[in-house]
Amino acid sequence: MKKATLIDGDVEPPSQPMEQPALRAARLSAPPTGLQFRQRHFPRATHLEWNDWTWQLANRITSLPQLERFLQLSDEERPNFRGKGGLPLSITPYYLSLVDPTDPGQPIRRSVVPTLHEQLLSPGEAGDPLGEEADSPVSGLVHRYPDRVLLLATSACSVYCRYCTRSRMVGHHGRRDGLLQAQWERCLGYIRSHPKVRDVLISGGDPLTLPDERLQWLLSRVRAIPSVEIIRIGTKVPAVLPQRITRPLASMLQRFHPLWISIHFTHPDELTPEATRACTRLADAGIPLGSQTVLLRGVNDDVPTMRSLFQGLLRLRVRPYYLYQCDPIPGSAHFRTPVERGLEIIRGLRGHTTGYAVPTYVIDAPGGGGKIPLLPDYCLGQSPEGDALLLTNYAGGTYRYPV
């Protein structure tokens, strides 16, 4: 078993007073995790090692022989390992502890374990479905909207979601600091030369897999650009590698306000005490948190699951922001739902729970069209007399608004 030096040895107990309500809710909704799994599969790992994010990265599950130690693989899961190329396998021990070892239909398991369906190409699918490469003036940067850019800081993630929009690029290149540094410099130069850019989203890969020092260097350079008002970070780390959200990291991020973080949450089973603690630490550092969720068939495509997820996120001080229609990457047909299903979920949320728990349902238009919001039709048109607008509410009632 690989070992790593402890970076944040100050592991806090799970009963800090300010965290108790959210932690209690997470414990009630999440499956058993952590200690039993660690004792069975990583008996030599200490409590401090398990809670060290570098240990988690060093001990990721990345091959079929490794995965077979933990899961009873189904006939659909096993064949995908015969081919080469495609999106790599990578699951942190922590996140694997949330996976059901015997049920291939478990939502979290479906989202991270490869299946043979990934090898089936369907009409309309493409390696770069959003046309990012056409909007990339320099390598590692996408400039699609007038006042904001996407900076792809790394191609590495701690866990690879099987429906990843950037499956064409993530996980295929080792981290080479010299080349990465040169790419960052070119991206920074582009932003400096385009003063209309006021918002920089740092994503990847997952930028929170970078060491504190590297991330701080990049953030400081972006913050020093006069035109940049807002910095955002896109990450799934609080859900799949919550040990990464250390006190030093939160303290460092706090220096670059206004800084926002968008977290990729998929299912209520991710709302564990560990994820709660990570989000609490970020929120306590004054960082506004939003969530971005991909609608996935058989994973989260029903109203009760989404309601549980979004209400649970609010308890963690994470505002549901976007619900994405799954992008048509190669081999994703088994994940994609009809658009009507997403509209049904929005109808099942709007009016039935707080508005803060209702995200914007969007399609990121293939070919570079950007995010297009989709809403159920609440406007029925004008009254026969032409003196009112007819509206329907969440409960199906019809109302008149004078025009």
C-alpha cells in the first residue's frame, strides 16, 4: 500500500457544535461509511492517513484487479476493461466506501464504474460535444461568453465520472509542472490582453487536486489582473475527496475574495459527514457555494432523489445552481434522459419546496451554443377576451394577470 506524508494532521472530531445540525442530517441520510470499510480493506491505514488527502490520492483504485478486491463486478462492468483508451478508472478509497459492493445498479456505483455501454457510439455523440476546442484561443482556455473565460488548470481528477464532458482530455496526461506552468502563463497573458474578461472560472480536470502552493500561485496571478472581478472554481472534491478541504486550503482560498466555488454533487448518498465538514469549512471561510448536478438515467432522474439532494445541499449551505442535461459524449446514451424528464423534475420541485432548492435546468448546447435554460410552460397565453394573461401554478390552478 502506498503511503503519503500527512499534510493536515489536525483532524477535527465530528461533533463540533456549529456543525451538529447538518452533520446529524447527513448521518441519517447517508449509508454507513469509513471505519468498517477502512478496517476491512485498508487495515494498515491509520486514522490520520485515511483523513490525509494525499494518502487518498496515492491509494486510488485504478485497475480491474484492484476493483475486484472491493466489488463483485457484473457482466456489463467487466468487459469494458478489455479495451484500451477512453476515460480512465480512478476512485478514491473514501468514495469507494460509498459504493455498494454487490449492486451494480446503485446510483453512485453506476456513476464511477465503467460498463460496456461506454463502448457504444450513438448518433449525435461527439468527443467535444460543446465545441470547446473551437472557442479555445490558447491551449487550456475557452472564451465563449463575452465577459468570462474558462481556464482548464489541470487534466487530472481524483475520481473520473463516467459521463464526464471532457472525457476526451482528462486523465490521459501526467502532471508535468513545466508544461503546465507554460500553459498557465499563456492563458494569463490572454486574459490580461482582453480587459472585457471580468470573470474567470478555473476548472479542469479538478483544480483542487493541485497542491496548495500551485493553486495559490495561479489564483494570485488571476487576482492581479485588473479587469478580473470574480474568480470561480469548479470542483467535485468535496463530494469525492473531502479530506482535501483542509484548514490551510480554506485559509488560502479566503485571500482571493470575491471567490465562488461550484461543486459537482450527483446523489444524496454523497452528503456524508465528511462532505458536510468540507462544505462547512468552505462556507465558514466566506466562500459562496453552488452545486451543479448532471441529470442521469437510473441515478438521479426522479423527483424524490433530486428533492432529497437539493434540500440536503441547502443544509450544507450549498445553493443548487444548475441541473444539466447530460452532454452527448461518446458512449453516454445509457445515461441520457429525455428532456421531458428534466422538466418533470423541475415541475415536481417548483412550489413543492423552497425556491432556493430549485436549480436552473439547462442544456449546454452542442456545437458551442452555450447554456440554454429550459422551463415548464407556466404561461397558457392570453384569455379569450384579451384582457389577461392566463398562468398555471405548481398545483395546476389557473390564474389571470391583467394586461
